[in-house]
Amino acid sequence: MQSLSSKLLEKAVEQFALLPGVGKKTALKYVLFMLKKKPEEVNSFLQSLQDLKNNIRECPQCHNISDNNLCEICSDPKRDNSVICVVESIKDIMAIEATSQYHGLYHILGGIISPMEGIGPADLHISSLLERAEKPEVKEIIFALSATIEGDTTGYYIYKKLKNKESLTITTIAKGISIGNDLEYTDELTLGRSILHRVSYTGN
Amino acid sequence: MQSLSSKLLEKAVEQFALLPGVGKKTALKYVLFMLKKKPEEVNSFLQSLQDLKNNIRECPQCHNISDNNLCEICSDPKRDNSVICVVESIKDIMAIEATSQYHGLYHILGGIISPMEGIGPADLHISSLLERAEKPEVKEIIFALSATIEGDTTGYYIYKKLKNKESLTITTIAKGISIGNDLEYTDELTLGRSILHRVSYTGN
């Protein structure tokens, strides 16, 4: 990267280049864009990030981010509080919410059991999940975890802690071939699981 | 885009999505990254942009950005002040500086003559260029403008204003096939120009 002939510019580019997937060239594009903006536009950019950082909280129930005490999902009376969907991170909540297919509550683990990265059960929000599962209204726990060894391990660890609770149904999201995918190009593991976990045909 | 279940988050994502080439999804990635950072890290990000915006100036000579009065290039005694390279924007200076092949000064026009976008000569830093060209030490003006109709028009407009000054050489950067490009895949216009503007063969 060439010298930018301005220390101020260089510093701002360095900071933007910290963003995930952003190199020096993209960072420079962003900074030059900001440089052309009116001061009040740059201020609202800065303010939005500052407000977020200063005022955002963690929902004490599901560990989602929240503007108030309980998050919007936990405090929504229209959501079905008998089902808890267990996910790794807030991104997974967003992905599931985007489907509009789920109307229950969530529980964010904040990660996944991974001996390789030194993440054990104690590092995750598992005990608070077990507490929530004790509530009489909770009837089902759905695991929506990655289809990886770590995801399976995490699910199995929590399953062992919960399986004695008779009133509780424990499920996991279906794993199979993606909608629109050619059978031919589906990997063997996925295809194998799809056959094992076949469901009755309803014509849809 | 799904609801983000937090107004603060939504606002920050909206602001990041204003950056060029950044959609809501990438903006969300950036914001979640910032959310995980320590407060002091976010502060240095914010501060760098604020400092840049508050303290950056325009070089009164070449219109480059500058931390002080004259920019780093104009104030560098090692640069050759007999040559001025005329460019459209600061990005072009960076591109040329990256080649390490040029050691003269620059002049940023701040755009290019474009009747389509309503940009005329009066909107560009042309009069200050003409003033600079009057200085006795200036011997050559190089046009490093886009190889487009607008670039050619802009160059020709300035050329007409300068051509009566006998002591001044006016040049333009070479246009031809790119290094490493196959002749076969070079467009006809470029190839045609390359033949017209052929140079004597030196074996390099």
C-alpha cells in the first residue's frame, strides 16, 4: 500500500481496515466516501455507533441484544413461550426470524463447545437454558445448531442434561438437501442423512 | 431484511449501509463486529474518523488532502517542481504514487468535464492550474485523465488554454494495451490507438 500523504487519512484507513473482510483498498474507499460527506452526515454515522455501543444491553432471559431490559422477542406477548430454540449467536436468530416460520422464543448459547478453541460448556449460556427449561410453560426445546461435529456435541451435551425431564420434547432442525439443490451435487453425508431422516410424503 | 429486534442496532446498520458497495447484510456484519469490540477500540475507530473530518484540509496549491497547509507532496523539496501531473481525484494520485515512477507535483481537478452530469470547466480547479502553469519553473504539464470522452474533452479544454505558452510542454500518459494482456482480447479502440501511438523499439 502506498503512502497516503496524510497521517489523518492513514489512521482512519487503518481503523476501517479492521472491519471483517475489509482490506486497505476498501477501507480507503470508505474513508474517501466519508471525507466527501457533510459534517452532519458523518456525525450521525458516528453517533449511531456510539449510541449502540453505550446503550445496548443483553437480554437477561435469552442473551439476545436488547434496547431495554427484556429483548423484543422475549417481551412480545404474541410469541409462543412454550418453545425455546437454542442457537449459537444473534446471527442465527436473524436467519430464523427471516424465514417467518418460527414464533417461539430463543436462547443464545454465545458459542459452541469446541475443544480445539478451548470453549467448554461452562463458557456458554447453558446453565441459564437449563433453568429456563425448568419453567412449567416450556414444552419444547429445539436445537438449531450448526451441522458440524461441534454443533452435534453441543446439542448432545445439553440433551443429556435435559432428557430426564419427561414433560419436555427435545427436537433438532431437519438436516437434508437444500431446496433447489440437485441430488447429484449434494455431498454424501447430507444425502445419507436425508435418506435416514426421510419424512412421509404429503405432495408439497 | 428482517427486523433486527433492536432500534439501536437497526440505526447503526442503516448508517454502515450508506458506505459505497455495502448492503444491509455486510453492514450488519460490520456492526456486530463493532459490538464485540472493547469500548476503547470502538472509541479509537470513532476518533480516527472524527479527527480526519475535523482536521483535514485541502492543499491550496494542488487541492490534494493535507494535514497541514501545503500537502506532503507539494512541500517535499525532493519532488521535481517543473512537472505538474493533472488528475481527476486523489485516488488517481494514490494510483500514480503506487507506481513509484513519477516524482513531480500534481494538480487535482476535482472532477472531469461532463455535460451529462452538468459539470463544466468552472466547476473544476482549472483556473488555479492555469495560474500554476504561469510560474517560470513549470516546464511540463502531464494529463493523466481517464481514457474516456470526458477525459479527452477535459484534456483538450485545458490544452487550448495552455498551448500558447511556448516554454511549456504538454503531454498525456500513454494509452495502449495493458502489460500482460493478450492482443487477441484487447478491444479494437485500444489496439488501434496502440498502433497509431507506437514507440521506437528498445528491446525492453
